[in-house]
Amino acid sequence: MKKNKFSKNWIIKQKRDIYVKQSKLEGYRSRAVYKLKEINEKFKILKNGISVLDLGAAPGSWSQFISKNFKNSKIVSIDLNEMEKIENIYQIKGDFTDELQQKKIFNYFGGKIDSIVSDMAVNTTGNKNLDAIVTGELTIEALNFSTKMLKKQGNFVSKIFMGSSFNEIVSNAKKKFKEVNVFKPPASRKDSKESFIICKKLR
């Protein structure tokens, strides 16, 4: 009963959501696209000719946004789930923490890259604290991977949840990057615990 009520509320919320309507009008796969758009407007992480790795990319709206708005960009998107094809994007179905997939990514780019973006979160269990911890561990994995993959002036953007691992992630990021900001885009739902960490220039 509780689950049905939750599903009903979610459907009502979706129907009222201006970002959901906007994404349909503009041909994006999800409302999440506007989070990246707002992050980029504030922090200028994307540009023409950029090389980008999109982690936990499904359904693909972040990759769509980069491909559509930045000329001559080279994009790899990776997700555990199968993703509908997006033109001009190299898509990998797999786990980015797997060495074989990391090798595949590195070989495709042929060297270090400009940007790693991640809207990745674990499948929710309903236990917000547990979800925040497990997603936090993923973020730390992505952060560590970014130090191997990024150019010196590169940037890393990742979803981050308020919770027990929040401070650890921020202090970890500050050891690795010269500029670290935490930002909650207007497109993030008010009742969501998510923010985004934006890291620039490797130390």
C-alpha cells in the first residue's frame, strides 16, 4: 500500500514538473539534463572540442546535452544498463571500476581527457542513509579514477549525497584538486539530498 502511494505521488510530481515537460519538448531523455546545464552555466566545465567521460550515463541525457551543444566533442558513456544508441557517442555497457573497462576507455581516448561527469547513484533501497553511503563509495571510486584519467587542467563533476560520507568526499577531493565546490542546481528536487561536487585542476 505504502509503495503504491509513493508511486502515485511520484507520478503526480512528474506531471507537474516543469523540467520533465521541458526535457520532452527539447528531446532529452530525462530531466537530469538541466542539472548539468545549470552546473555548466555556473562553473564553465564544458567547451567545444572537449573529451568527456560520462559515468553512470543511462538513460543518456547528459551525453546528449554535451554532444548537442559542444562541437567536435569526444564522448564515452558507460553504464551497467543497456542504453539506447546516441549518435557520435562511444557507449559501453559495464562497470567503470572494472580494469578491463578502464583500459577500453583509455584506449578509445588515446590518452588523458578534459572532463569526467557523473550523475551516478546506486539503485535505491529506501534506506536513505545506506543509499548515501554506497553512492558515496562509488563517488570516491570515480574521484580516484579521475586522477588517473584527467589532464592537469581537467575537471570532475559528481553527484554527492548529504550523509556520513559527505565530508570524507569533500576533503578527499581537496587533496586531489585545487578548486572544489559543492552546488545544488535549481533542477535538483528540493526534497532530494543530492548536491554536486565540482572539482577543477589536479594538484
